Amino acid sequence: MIIKKKTIPTRIPKQQYDEFDNALNIRFKNNLITRKEFKMTEGFRLLGRMPEWKMALNKLKTIPKRKDLQ
């Protein structure tokens, strides 16, 4: 019997999903990634490698909710 690990479903806005999809399409067409890597998890992995993304996450960790709403 094969037991598959369950992944946590992630909900993101449609516009952001379309931007991910478009960026991955361009990377695939330019032969920068293979068909196997052509999925949303690859997009999230690449985002995690960007310094701007890490800075935004660090800011999100420390910003209070009232400032986030402004």
C-alpha cells in the first residue's frame, strides 16, 4: 500500500495565480525549467529564493494588524 503525504490546500487570489502561471509558462518556453518542474510549487519555491520576498515576510512578521489595514 502506498501512502501519499497530504498537502495543505493553498488559496491565493486568481490574479496572483495567473501571474504565477504566466511566469512559469515563460520559463518553460525558454527551456529554463522542465515539464516536471512546471507546476505551482516551483513558483512558490522560486519566490522563497527571492530576497524581496524574504524581506516582505520579515516585515509581515513584525507589523501590527492596525498598520497592515492602512
